[in-house]
Amino acid sequence: MRNLKRIFFGIFVLLLVLVILAFVLENQQSVSLLFLGWSVPQLPISLVVIAALLIGMLVGPMLAWFLGRFAKRARKRFV
């Protein structure tokens, strides 16, 4: 049973890598961004999308942790 889980996990990781590779290879057009006065040199659109995904994966949990901590303090104060 343990080996079966490892095989399925390996297949899942392999498929994920193939999907990411296909995404990167299909989106090679260059794009330049301007955000809040900051300009970014021209980069492939796939790199911009993946960077946005990774930044969101970092900021989202940190924001949830911060808001949860703030809410916990507010509940303690009212009790």
C-alpha cells in the first residue's frame, strides 16, 4: 500500500511538471509591466504569471495568519 501511494505521488508530480513545462513553452511572448510606478523589464509572460502565483502563495497565508492573530486578540479583549 505504501509503494502504491509513492507511485501515485510520483505520477502526480511528473504530470504537474509536464503541465508547468507546457505552460512555460507555450507562453514565451515578452511583456513589460508597470505597477505603482515600478516598471519591470520585458520578461516572458509565463515567468510573470508564475512569479505572481508564488508571491500570492506567500502573501495569502501571511495575511491570513496576521488577521487571525488580530481577531484572536480582539476576542480576548471583549471577553
